[in-house]
Amino acid sequence: MGLMSGTSLDAIDAVLLHIEGNGGIEVVSVINTPFPDHISGLLKDMIASKTESLHELCSLDTELGEIYAAITLDLISKSGYRPGDIRAIGCHGQTVRHQPDSKYPYSLQIGNPSVIAEVSGITTVADFRARDVAAGGQGAPLVPAFHKAVFSDPDNQRVIVNIGGIANITLLPRTKSKNIVTGYDTGPGNCLLDLWSLSCRGQAFDENGNWSASGKVDEKLLDALLADSYFSKSPPKSTGTEYFNLEWLENTSPLVTKLKAEDVQTTLAELTAHSIALAIIREGYDSNEIYLCGGGVHNDDLTQRIQRHLSAADIFSTEKLGLDPDFVEATAFAWLAWRTMEKKTGNLPAVTGARHPVILGGIFLA
């Protein structure tokens, strides 16, 4: 079982996955469960704040664990299985702070795995990022190892672009070549678009990108945003919504308060598309197959902007490769849990910057 709730803070994705002994996968069943309103509100407040109450953090950790466990049992029941049929749950948890470059680096995900194991009766693998960080890595992104296993092609280079709250890319060389898989967070995905939409319209997201399609790109604002050092920083690198948020937007340029709200939204869509495309162009993958996954795949305006920047590339959804774009990450964490249970490494040092491959996560036995 894979459980994933990402930086968009909209829902929890759960996947029941059958894995063959050789690593071949078959998605058995999926479910998408929206966060209770009070939970998403608490998480947004916690991530946006510089400090938080230790009591609030620990209480939310337990409550999220109970929610994850309930979703697990719901999916198993709907799939016709029993908890005893499931070898393990791989739970990414909800990231509330990601600081891999601090003096004492860490990445904190909540959703108490002891509670999940206790309530569900299923062994739970969690805290995937911490060991990679301990080995000198960013702790993210971790899904490129999964992308390598299931999306690589012997004859074609490919790019997998995940557009969640934060966007990240995986660069897959031909498996026949001796080149290594690389990837990193490119910057904001949907996070600024969602936050600006909520702030200006009271709507949690811009459906199909209709609002951003109605405005005009302000080049001065776009240039100011792209001047942030994160975009020119060399990988390995990772980021989060504690960095790219409304405070960052407003502090970067005074134009935000002077422009029409829809023009800011359009410029933010262009920022996401431009930063994704720029990363792919820099790596020399701009004339290859590009596959999109994550919530951003449903934003027509955003995907069209990416296509305009990468006119020589063929851009598809991962549906073309056999995986629903909404459930790629949840599937990846089921697969990573399998790797952990098999005592196999799960990170790619070329992606995260870790000193060596490590077995990811802690195991909480049923």
C-alpha cells in the first residue's frame, strides 16, 4: 500500500500495489480522499509559520496517523482484501518542514506511523527522507528511483515531470547508455497558483487554468521572480512551500500589489512553466519524450505553456505509460516500502546528493 499527501494539501492518495518478485508492478486499486477542511487549514498554518506549538504538532501527527489508517482500511475493504493480505504500507507523511541545507539538516513529515500500524494492523514503513539526509543528501526527490524502474526505455531518453505543489523532474537516459538518472525540484508547481487563487478569489485552485488563461504575463514581475537564486542553483537541490509561498511572492516584487490579480496569476503560471522548461533545456532533454504527472497535469493553461517552451518535445501524461498521473507518487511509495522490506536501497545519490545509496525509512511492525 502507498499513501501520499503532497505539498498541494488537497487530498490523500492511496494505492494498493501488487509487486512481483522481480519488481514488476500491477496497480490493484486506488482511492483519493480529500483532507478534512480543518486538517488542511491546520497544515497550511503550520507550514506557513516560523514556529509552531509542540502540542499542536504532536496532536496533528497523531490525528493524521488515524486518518491515514482509516483510508488504508477503506481501500483494502473496497478492494476485497483483508489487512492480513497486505505486506506493508509505505506512508510518505505530510511534510511540514524541509531544511536539508541548514547547519543541522532535517526533513520532517508527520502522520504517526505507530498509529497507522496499530489501527490498521499492517506493518508500516515511514520517515523515508531522514536516512538520505543523514547520508548528506537532500532527502528529495525520492521518486526518481521509481521512475527509473518503471518508466525507463532502452532506446529513448525521457523526462518525467511531477507537478504537485512543488515541481520536480526526473531525467531518464536510454537504459542502453551508461548515463545515470538525475533529477531535482525545479521550483513552484501549483503552490503559488493555488495560494494566489485562494487569496484573491476564495477558491483553492484555478480549475483547468481558466483564470490564468484570462490574464497577461507581466514580464517585469516574471523577471523579478526568476531572479531568485534557487532557479540558478546547481543540483542536487530541493525546496518546499515553506520557501515558495505568498510571503516570498510579495517580498520578491512590489508589482504584486499593483497588477490585476488575473495578470499575477498568469505570470505565476508562466513562472512554473518557464522554470520547468528551463531545467529540461539546461539538461539537454528538450527534444525528447516528456511525461507529466501530479495535479498540474489537469491545468490546461499550464501544460500548454510548457509545450510552447518545449516545442521540439513530445509531451504526454504518464497515462500513456500505463500509470494514472494522479497516483504515480503514491505508487512510488508503495514500491519504496517494498524496497525497504526487501532490504534494498531506495535513493539515487546522483539525484539527492547523498554520499551513498541507503535503505530508506523506518519499519513499524504490525
